[in-house]
Amino acid sequence: MDYIDLRSDTVTKPTPEMREAMAEAEVGDDVYRDDPTVNQLEDLAAQMLGKEAAIFVPSGTMGNLIAQLVHCQRGDEVIVGNLSHIYLNEAGGMSALGGIQPCPVPNQKDGTLLLDELLASIRTEDVHHPITRLICLENTQNICGGVPLTPAYTRQVGELAHQNGLFLHIDGARIFNSAVAQNVSVRELVEPADSVMFCLSKGLVAPIGSILVGSQKFIARARHIRKMLGGGMRQVGVVAAAGIISLEKMVNRLADDHNRARKLANGLRQVQGLAVDEGSPYSNMVYLNLTDDVEMDSRQVCERAHPMGILLDAENPRRFRLVTHYWIDDDAVNKTISAFRTILNYRLSHY
Ligand SMILES: Cc1ncc(COP(=O)(O)O)c(C=O)c1O
């Protein structure tokens, strides 16, 4: 890549091997289930996550939305984290397109939703109330620092959901990061969930696409709703071919991204003017703030980093999120640390 791009793992471009596989992919009309490459990807994904079936979807947002539309009726309520991507960053899709109401519960620092608060949020039977139908967890929890939720916690939430007649959906956009960070199997991690969405187009490097998994019955309904939303694609094996490489070759190497995130965080901890979050990183995301004595804001730091060949994401005027991925090597980590040092030293000598 031309730039050291730390804004997100969504910026990853496909590898040469992916591009070759895409060019040579066997294809067919996937709406007719005729695309052998998509079928292979879906079978592989279902098997890796230990679920009966899978469906390839254009984006994580669509995958999460389809899951909610399958699990819920209009007027139902979904319990979500108040810092979850579904609640904050999916354009209110559940309400706009499904007539579904979110019930936000505070995300704790470790990304969890307290079991007591989940329980208290479930509506009692009353004609005045919406019907609570679904709990959504996010793993890794992005805004809480890319923090992984454990299999034990997920099991507890699954039990709570099922004992109360609810479904559990996991927004596992980065579920493989979570599994690798905890050194647990992804199957164990998602076992309690009725449905899971994960993204191929983030740390797994594919250019496009996400996967939704669940029971045969759930996926059959999901196929119908994907069509309704305009997400039925045709010779999409061209894209799925990259996703197969994601699942076969890009999962274990996520540990490299996590190691580099640690190296980046350790380096930035030595830079005057920066305060890296305690505990960060938990996976491939480093969260940090400018200290109070720095007069520049984070947007100005981003602007100064740009001509140095570094793209950064300012979360707010004092805060950054830096994300490591396939195209961030050791050299990129070192250059980023020294760029921060240069930018913040410049500040010290000029104010
Ligand atoms: C936690 C989480 N869930 C869902 C999504 C949605 O994925 P997409 O951008 O493919 O719609 C994202 C995207 O960044 C995400 O971070």
C-alpha cells in the first residue's frame, strides 16, 4: 500500500493471491445457488463456526440487519450495547427497515453487558410493552477498545437469552480476532449464539463481503430477506474466491496484527504527549489520547501525519484509534512511532 494506513482494518486491499483467485474463480448465478465458489465459501464458513448453514452477504451491516429481520417482528425490541456498532453505526436500520426498537444497555469497559441489566431489560408480558426478542453482543467490542468477549461470558448470555425465550445474535465483525487473541476456537466462542455475522473484508483482508451463519431454517429465511434488501448478487464467486483465502490463510496470522498492535502501543507509551489507554491493545486496535498539555488537537495531528505517508483516525478532538492489519509491517509500526514523536516534538519547540 502507498500509505501506512492505520485508520481501520477495512482499508486492507486484496493480496496478489486473492486477486489471482478472483480472476480464475468458477462462477454462476448465486441467486439460483449456482455459484460453486460462493457455495464452497458458505460451506466452509458454516463448518468453521460450527453452525448448520451460512449465507454470503455484501456487508456486515446487511448481515446484522438480516439477522434482526429474521429473529424479530415489527414492534419487537432488541437489547443492544449502548456502544455497539448496531446501535450507533448502522444508520438505524432495525427501526427504519424492520420497525424494530433498540433497547440500549450500557457497555462495560470490558465490552460486556451486565447480566443483571440484561435481565432487567427484558420486557414483562403486558399489552403496553414491546416484545423483547433478541440480545445482540459485539465481539470484539470495537469502541470498548477492540476487547474480546470470552466464551464463558457468551455462554452466560446465551443461557440467559434462551431461558427467557430470546435469541442471541453476535455481531462478530472481528470474531476471528477475538478467538485468536484468546487462543480459543471460534466454534466455542459462538456456540451459544443462534446467529453470527462476521466480516471477511476487515482483518481477513478480502475486498468485499461478510457471512451470516445459523440454523438451516434461519439461513433459508435470511436468503429471502437478503433478496428483499437487494443483496442477492449474481456471479459473485469472483468476490467469494477472496473470502475462501481469508478463511483458509488469514485467520492464524491475525496474531501478527495483535503483536504489532502491542509493539505500536508500547512505542507510543514512550512518546511525550500521548496517553495510551491502560490495557490497550486487546486485539488489533490501539486507543490513545493526547495529554492535556498538548495544544494541538487530534485532527491537526492527523493533518501533519498525512504528508509523512501516515493515515490516522481521530475518534474525537483528543482521541485516536489505530488499527493494525495485513499491510502494517514492523517498519510501518516504527515509522508511526517516530512520526508521532516528530509531530509532538514540533509542538514542544513551537509553543
Ligand atoms: C463491530 C462492527 N460491526 C459491524 C460492522 C459493519 O460492517 P460493514 O462495514 O461491512 O457494513 C463494522 C464495520 O466497521 C464493525 O466494526
